[in-house]
Amino acid sequence: MSEKQPKAIVVIFGATGDLAKRKLFPSLFKLYRKNKLSDDFAVVGVARGEMSNEDFRKSVVQSTGKSDNKQIQHFASHFYFQSADVTDKQSFERLQVLLQQLDGQYHTEGNRIFYLAMAPEFFGTICENLKSSGLTATDGWSRVVIEKPFGHDYESAKDLNNQIGRVFTEDQVYRIDHYLGKEMVQNITVIRFANAIFEELWNNQYISNIQITSSETLGVEDRGRYYESSGALLDMVQNHMLQMVALLAMEPPINLTRDEIQSEKVKVLRALRPVTEEEVGEYFVRGQYGSGRVQGQDVIGYREENNVDSDSTTDTFVAGKLMIDNYRWAGVPIYIRTGKRMEEKSTKIVIQFKDLPMNLYRDKNHPHPNLLEIHIQPDEGMTLHLNAQQKTGKEDSLPIQLHYCSNCDDKMNTPEAYERLLFDCLLGDATHYTHWDEVSISWKFVDAISKAWNKNKDIAFPNYESGSMGPDASDELLAKDGFFWWTVKSKPSNS
């Protein structure tokens, strides 16, 4: 098998859903167009209802927006539809017959990926039926890709993991976190471990604080029912935000293999200072958006959204202060915030370095510390904030910015997160997927926060206006430590 063109059948459970149409089909086509997939592959879409192969292929073509392209027509010819009830074992027996036929037709050697793009309550049932019907017993390899949410607390996640573990070993389980497929998230380790000027300063002697912001301008849209059961804490903090914290704070791994990188990430998560239910108010802030204006448009509040309780206490914003109790990071606060209906759509990391003990050019009224911004989305790149002499020759300094943009020159061909992660799975590289140890520790950390908030339903929501950067308490969280959120509007550029 060529490393660049792996052979496999990809079985997508939930193939008529939004995720498959928006992300999975277009990502697979991009891999095919870039010759990362040979003709030795097939995709089987599994869902309720009846649909012919021809109609399924039309939906695949439509999802890519390339209907007049001969290449997309040939690509779509590799797609097949299987009507199935995932709770019915006979459906899996019929699926087994189809896969055996396709194995011979496309020479895929029994290699299979089972992508669970369905509601999480079906994950365990699907895995058990895959095993009982013989779908995992092939001469090739079998892997299962699982979308979030992986449970709704530690106990449910553990039960789900045990259920999946009766069918698949840990090295066969690929828990997808699309943030780990983003270009600049993967670049965090490169920035740190390939640049001596950064890694030597990457500790509590030189860094005063770290800030991670992931803000959205959109509201919950049509996800009101899902969001009512999760909120920003479970939807963003338990996975995406803590994963970025782990990458930023981990020690240099022995090598860049999955086991070594994940081992170092786990050490960081274990070193997170636990927050007791009584301490949650000191370390975390929650918010819910009200009405307001976003990008010039009037928008409604969260409680007026579809499928949302009119008295909902669900959090659409979370800010928190994390402390890592180890030798490298003791005393350095890591602030995180994430929310919907905020001023701008942006995910970025700001590393604030400590000032010099005797800065002769310090401007007490307008401090300009050295900052390193890592832009995750929508612009990908980094900005280094330095100080230089003003052109006037005055004995004070002027802040300057050094920019690098990762996707400025060719945004059209920049791989998306799902494209990278799907190809990694085809190659058997789980480096950018989450290990069970990471998932379990993250759940234990956020469970205390969830329990505290669930006990206190008497909260004055909404507490931030749509189009703002969150509730005032978020600013106060940093102000107590003498810091503030950096909202510099710099953007990476290669010009």
C-alpha cells in the first residue's frame, strides 16, 4: 500500500446528515483531487430511508459544488448507499455482504474505516453490531472515527469508552476534534520546538500569562436543542480549549510519534489545578447572550432562539482561569474564553511576555509588552509584537508587528481540518486525535464546574449583549490579577 494513496472502504453512518454533506464528502473529494486517494477506494453511506446509489451520488456531487467536472463524476461513482436501522442486526449483515463485494471490486484488501457521524447514543450500539456481524473481522485493518460529544460527563464517557472498547482497541479508536486538524493548531509544536528563541522563553520565568479566545458571531442557529443539553462549557472547553492548552504547555516530546505527543499532553492535563465546586465562582465566568447588533444586523437573544427554553440558564459564553501546577508553569495563569454572538469570529492565542525588570523605555500610560499571537482562524498565521525606536528620534519606543500568514497566498488550496484528519486516519496516524486518557481527565476537570453551575440556576441571564466580547465579569476575572484581554486587531499578512 502506498503511503500517499491508501486503500480502504469508508463507511459513513449518518451519510444524509449535515456533517457528511458539509465536511466529509468535500474533504474526501479534495483528497482525491490531490491524488491522495487512488481508485482503490469506496465510500458506503448508511442512513435510514431508501435512496438509490444514483441519487446518493448526486447528493455527493452537489455537496462539492463541482457538478460539471468529469473528475467529480468519476469520484462519485465510488459511492454506494445502504439503507439501515443501526439497532437492527440484519442491517449490518446486509452491509457485510456489500462490503465484501466492494473489497473485491476495488481491491481494498479488507481495510475499513467506520465513521460515526450520528447522535452519540448510537455509538455503542453501532460498534457492538459491527462486531457481531463480522464487519470488523477482515484480513485488513479496521478503525472507527467518533465525533463529539464523547459522553456528557466523566461517568457517561467512561461507559461509552468501555462499550467501544469491547469491539475496538485504543489504537483503532479515532476520537476526532476538528480543532486538532487546523493548520496553526498543528503549528503550535513547530513554533515551540523548532525555534530556540521561543522554547527557551516558554516558561514562568519569561511569560506572564497566556490567553486563548475562540469567539463566534453566529448564535446557536438550528442547534438549539443540542445546545440546551451542552452549552459552551461542554461544547468548547472540555475538548477544543483544553486541547490547545495541552499543546501550548506540554514538555518537548522524545519524538513526534502519537504515543509521545499524547503522553506529554496527558501530563499537562493531569497537572491542571482542580477547581472545587466552591471555587468555581473564583475561577470561571459564564454568560448568555441577549439581543443586540452583530455586523450591522439586529439579532435576537438566546432565549428567543428555536428549541430553547424561554427561561434557559444554558451558558453560551465561558471564561476561565487555569493554573498548571508543574515546574515550568507554576504561577502563570492561562485564561480561556469562548462564546457565541460576539463581536468577531476569531480563534487566537496570545502569549504575553514579562516586562524587563528595568525597562528604560517603559510607557507607564501605554504599556507595550512583547506579545506572540497565534492566529488559528479565520486568518492563519502569527504576529510578534516588539518595540522599536520612533522615527522622531524621541527616547521612547513604538510598538511594531512582525507578521507571518500561513494561508494568505493560496486560501483555495489550504487543507481544511477534516481533510487533514481523514487522511491521517487513512494512514493510521492518530497523532492529531484524542486519546482516552485526555478525554477522561478533561471530563473530570469540567465536571466540578458543571455541577456547581447546575446547582445554581438562579442567575440573571442574559448578561452580555450580542456583538460584545462577553459579560463584564470576564474582564474582571483578569483585572483581579492586573491583566486585561488583548483584543489587538492585527492580522497576519505576507505583504
